[in-house]
Amino acid sequence: MRRRLALVVLAGTACFGQSLERAEALWKQRRYVEANDAFRALVKAQPKNPDHRVRWGRLYLDRSQPNDAAALFAEALELKQDHAGALLGLALVASNSFERKAVELARRALEIDPRLVEARELLARLALEDSNPAQAIEEAGRALEISPQALEAMAIRAAIDWLEDRKETPWLGRALEINPRYGRIYSTAAHFFVLNRRYEEAIELYRKAIALEPDLWKARSELGINLMRLGEEAEARQHLELCYRNGHQDDATVNTLRLMDSYQYFQIFRSENTVLKLHKSEAGLLRPFFEAEMKRAIAAFERKYRHRLTRPVQLEVYPQHEDFAVRTMGMPGLGALGVTFGYVVAMDSPSGRKPGAFHWASTLWHELSHVFVLSATRHRVPRWFTEGMAVYEETAASPDWGDRLDAEAILAIRDKKLLPIAELDRGFVRPSYPAQVTVSYFQAGRICDYIARHWSYGKLLEMMHDFAAARSTPEVVRRQLELEPGEFDRRFVAALEAETKKTVEGFDDWKKRLKVALVAARAGRHEDVIREAAVLRDRYPEYVEPGNPYELAAEAQLALKNQPAALAELERWAAIGGRSPATIKKLASLLEEAGRAKDAALALERLVFIYPLDEELHRRRGDLWLAAGDVESAIRAYQAVLAAKPLDPAASHYNLARAYRQAQRPGDARDQLLLALEAAPSFRPAQKMLLELASPKSLSAPRPGAPGAGNGGPGSRPR
């Protein structure tokens, strides 16, 4: 009896082994649905075997389903805590989203199985992603010691050579001698070129990858995505659709095709040096603002960087944030608002964000700085420098632009979490704590500001030229600043800590006192609010977010009928960078009441760069500029009202006619009056002005506020 049972067990084991072989064979043949069914049956038959779950998880990972893969790896670890393959699987999942724990998981896998070649190769890959080629070479070398045929290790060594502009590398021949169709040696290298924003070179590498291995669908998809990033949409679609038809339907491929389908709803506007792509629903309103700001920024950067672009810059503006997000898939350390791919920039539209949460002009200058720095350095520049220059240029464009000192940066300074300049790129690619990407942007910007103040702005340009020559950050710091990187870090951090000392040291108490001020405001204790707000403002002057002391104090002063004091608070708030549309409008009203029409108009002009999709904003701008005597600005504002498709088109055309009349443009005024009467035939103010324009005396336009200058008012309705 026992002998017979043993035979049955042995037969069952053999059957299961054959089932695993069958699942693996189906996977290798790319019969993925059948392979998935085979793994499911295998796991059901042997629920206590962690190996099967790990291999099934790797199938899901191969099919770009990381969540399903991670669940299976976790189940395997529940069955066997020290399963090296499951830990490696989780490390691979984490590496795909640039998580810091990928390194820890790979090292844990190696502690269990020191000869796990793939874990060594992964560590080499992660090191090179962290801009640490020396460590990448070391890890790849260890992988090759374990297995002289470690192809991924060879690919990483080849990538390092190519990144350092060595056209020939011995690792290519070694890899292709082992596998003549190993297209991954090129696609692996292309991945690193994309991370270093060397997109054109990455595209050529992806082309070589699929020439060797035409069914390397992941590489073909990446080729399509990067062609699209550079505006080569026709060829991009060909590659992506070929991937889709052959079953490679990962999120990046599918979402990019969907995004390209949506381009039928966009309009393209071209000029000598710009290409502007806007959604049809908002193109009429946004085009004048975006086009003008693009040209202003390009002209400014040509002067500052002493560099001329060789072709037009393309700007794509997406009203749906998810569409913009598709553009950035697979890219680490990017700001959530804009991204630059060489001469192509993609960004959110103001309509894609909550009003006041997004300064589109600041983002545009940030991204256009990237265009110039990447072009001037041939894309050979560390991430910290190009991001630092872009952050610096935001506030250089206007002091109230850019981001303020925020809580994350305060805590990083307090807790000594700033990275050395030689390692700052790591903070963008693989953050070790949730806010590190944001903090790295702040730190890089402050470093560029520090260099400009203590050396010169010209020194930043000299550093840029050194980076173009492929010099490393430590080399450039030594050459241009004549300091060791460690000494630079010491001086920079000391200066930053001195500048922020009051805010950093008093931050915990500031938070407590802010709560006290908010309670007092809710209770209507206005004197207490004003007293607390003064302390809060002095301790942390850069805080202009909701619940800030400036607005609290202004509200309290208004409650006490002290308009001048309230106005002074809001002017301070605006100068520092406050962005609340409602508060900016309140500031404009107080300025207008104080008889400062031009200042009120200028206050509203700030809002154009924050949230221009507001009909009332543009009508008020027009009224204020007309009252201030700036007719051309009034015309632009009233044109924006019409582009916003106003609820009252008759009054809007009439207002524009008033401005044209003031500008001595009677023909244009007459056209607008006819459009007003087309919308509302009995609109008496338009009828009256049309008769006046027909009079021989019409060439003498009434001054603003004079009888007949605007009878009926901008909001008048037809009787």
C-alpha cells in the first residue's frame, strides 16, 4: 500500500513538473492567455509551492501588469519568507516606478542567494539610473563574474560607453556573439538615454533594437512614444498600432494611441519660432496669452543664454490632466505641470487645474528654460542643473512667480535631508522619502540662485558650457567655483540655513499660532487676529497659501472698516506670490475704491497668468484699463471676453466697440456694434453709438466717463 501511494505521489510530481514546463513553453511562444491558464491551474494544484507563484508573477510583469505581479510575489513570500525570486520580483516592480525600495529588495534577494545574477544586473541598472556609473560598472562586473553570459550586464556596460560618447564598445560584440538577435542591448541603452533626455539618440537606439529583434514589442512601443514626444506623430502611430495589433497592449501603448486620437479636437497655430497646440474649446481665449508669453520667454532666453534655437518650439496645452500625464509616462522626477522633450513642451492647461493652484506662465518659462539649456548643452547636463536653472528663471521672470518656501523644504532643512550637490540628481530619480522630488527642485533652484549671487549669472553659463563638454558635477564645481564639492555643500547649506533660520526654528510654534489665529478669526476677535497675523507674517513671510496671515489680517481690518490697512496686507500678499483668484479680485476692488485704477488693472493682469478662463476677469480688466486711459490694453481685455464665449455677447461686443472708438478706430468699432445688434437687435446703447459714428463729428471720440462714452454701461441689456 505504501509503495503504491509513493508511486502515485511521484507520478503527480512529474505531472506538475510537466505542467510548469508547459506554462513556460507557452509563455516563450507568446501564447500569453494559454500560459496564464496553465499557471493558474498549476497554482491551484500546488497551492503551497511559492516557485509557481513567482514564475506566474514574472509572466504578469512581462505583460506590464505590475499590480497583479506584485500580489503574486507577496503571496509567494507568505509561503516562504526568504524566497529570493519573490524579493527580486518585487524589486523589479519597484524599479519600474523608480521607487527607492527597489535597491533594498534586490540586496535582500542577494543576501539569500548571492549568485542571483539578475539581482546584480538590476542593481547595476538602478545605479546607472541614479547617475552612478562607477557603481553600475562594479555591479555589472559582479554579475559577469557569476555568469560570463550575463547579457543585461553587458548591455549596461555598453550603455555607459555610449552615454560617455564612445562610439565603439567591446560589450556590443560580446553580447551579439552570444545572441546575434539580442536587440535588448540597444533598448536597454535607449532607456538610459531617455532618462538623460537625449531623446534623438534614444530613438536611434530603439531603431537598432527592433532591426535586430523586430518582435521586441516593448522597444517598438518606446520608439513610438519617443517619436511622439518629438512631434513625429505619423511614424509614432505606425509603430504603436503595430504593437497593439500584435498583442502588446500595455498602458503606455494604449493610452498614447488614445491621446493621439484626441488630437482631432486640437488646433495648431504656427509662427516663425513657435508651434502652439491648443484644444479647440479654449484655443480662441488662450492663444493670445500663450503665444505672446512664448515669444517673450524665447527672446529673453536668447539674450540670457547667448544661444539661438535652430527650429521652432512646439507647445502642447492639455485641458485634461490625464492626457498630459500620458506624455510623461515612465519619466521619473518630473514636475506635475509641464515636461520638455527637446523642442517639444507639454503642459497642463489652466482649465485642467483648480483656479489658483497653477501659475501657467511660470510653468511655461520653466519649461522653455529647459529647451534652451538642453539645446545649448546637447542634452549633456545633469538633471539638478537644468531643473535648478528653470526654477531660478521662474522668479527671475517676475519676483512673485515660482514656488515659495514650503513645509516640505522647511522640514528637509531642519532635518538635514538636503543632498550633496554631487548626488542631487538622485533626489529627482529615486526619492528616499515622499517629498524628496519637490525638495530637490527647491534645493536645485536655491543652488543656482546662490551661485548667481556669490559668483555671477555668467558663472552659471560657464558651468552650462562645461556640462556641454560632458564634465561631471564635481569637475564643474572644481573648475568654475574653485571649491571641492563638499566645501560648496558646506557653504551653501550654511547660507540657506541662515536665510531660513527664523522660519525653520519657529515652524512648530508658527503652526500652533496659526491655529490660534484661525480660531480667533472664526470667533470674530479681529484685534487678536491682527496681532497674531503680524507675528505669523514676520516668522514665515513666504506662506501665502489658504489660511495665510495676510488674508486673515485683511479680513479683520475690513471688519474694522480699515480699508487702507486691509489693502496694505493684500498688496504684501500679492508681492510675495499669492495666487487665490478671489483674493486678487478683492485686492483689485480695494485698489479701485482707492482711486488707483491702473494698479487695480495691474493686479488683475497677474490673474491672467494664473487663471485666464474667467469672463468676468477680462471684462473688469477692460473697464479698468479704459478708466486708466490705456486703450490698447482695454481692447485686448475685451477681445478676451469675446473669446471666452460670454453669456451676454451684445454687451461684450459693445464694450469692445467703446474701446475701438477711444482708439480712433471707427471702422472696427462699427463692426463690433453691428455684431452687438445682431445678437440683440434692440440694444439701445449700440444703436446710439452706431448713429454717433455715422455723424461727421464721430471722429472726435468722447473721453472715458464723458456723456455718451458708455451710456447703458458694460452690462446693459436691450429693452
